[in-house]
Amino acid sequence: MSRFTESHLGSLLGRANHALYKDFDHRVRAAGLSPLQWQVLATLQDSEPLTVSRLAREVLSKQPTVTKLVQRMCEQGWLRLQADPQDQRRTLVTVTAAGRRIARPLVQQARAHEASVLSALGARETIALKSLLAKLARAERA
């Protein structure tokens, strides 16, 4: 009989996440970023401006935490706040050129690291895995 955690989806996803990030985290820290700062920059670097609440959902963090982080990152010149042209009551967060300069090489390194981790799978398995995970993620938002 196998242990529950050997087949439990949450445990498997957690271990897979750890395998993906354990060797990449030092690169993020070497760039002077916390893991959450990295997630914010990675999310915004090729995205349209997002509200703080949407950004918090995207980076899997609480809105008050992301609000404070965004303020600090604006002070560092990595992010910028702007009024939403559709609704002046809302504020949008966007990445600056300085933020992109930090994020771009890390994104390239993250892609290479992901490819290395996924090299144990074939191309079809990788596509299927990402497709299924995206489907689960979309179901969570519904």
C-alpha cells in the first residue's frame, strides 16, 4: 500500500513546484529580489497593466501584502501606478523599463531552467501537463 502523499494531487503539485524552484530561487535572490517580487515582475513584464487585486490573485498572495510590495517596488522604480482609463476609481500597476531590465534575463533563465526540469518528459507529455494544469487553474478562478 502506498502512502497517501505519494498519490495525493496537492502533495504531488507541491513537490513538483519545489523541484522547479529549488534550484532557481538562488538566481532570483542573486538579482536582489524576493520570490514575491520576482513573481510580480514576471507577471507584469509581458502583461497589460493589472489592478492590485488581480495581481494578487495572479501571484497567489493576499491583496494587502501585494499592495505594500507594489508601493515599495514603485519607490525602487520597478513599477508604476496609473489611473484606469476605463474607471478612474481603480489604479493599475504596470512594470517600468527598469523593472523589465531586471525581469527579462530572469525570465530567460526561468525558461531554460523549466526546460531542464521538464527534459524528463517528452514534448507531448509537457504539453499535456501544462494543458491540464491550466485547466485546473481556470477551474479555481470560476
